[in-house]
Amino acid sequence: MSESIRGWKKPQGRWHIQRCLPIGAAVTPPPRRRWQQIWHGLQQSFRLMVGVHDYQTYLKHMREKHPLQTPMDERTFHRYCLDARFPSQAGKLGKCPC
């Protein structure tokens, strides 16, 4: 391994940094292809069928519709959804926020 490090040579010719981002900068992900959108939708549908709610969708909804409210953390969100689906109090019919 040390041989490969010693053997490294700087590229010849003209070269420069194409793009420099600050550390920790939010990089927008590339747009999804059509099949990726379909796959993501199927995953979300199957999760909702078995009762696992999508926290990222909840965060997106809170950012768009309720920007002044602070969203629940992930653990509290899942606990709230479980309590809404399976109420622990007798006679209480709940509705999930999702």
C-alpha cells in the first residue's frame, strides 16, 4: 500500500477544482427518475398498510403547511401515531395525524 502512495504523481496539464461546497452544506439530491418515484410510492403504501408512518412526509408537511410550529421528534411522532391507532383508553376512537 505504501508503494502505491509513493508512486502517486500529480496529474499533468491544466486542472482545477470544479465545485467547492462548505462542509455541512445542504446538497439537494438529484431529481428522481420515474421508476424511483413509483418504487418510493410503493414503499410508502406498504408501510402505511402495516401501520408504519412516514416521518419524512410528516416533516415535509409541517414545513409547508405549519412553518411556525415545531414538529415532533421521530420517537414522539411514532408514539403519537400508535396511540392514535390503538388507543389505550377504553372507548376512545383516535385519528392519526398522518
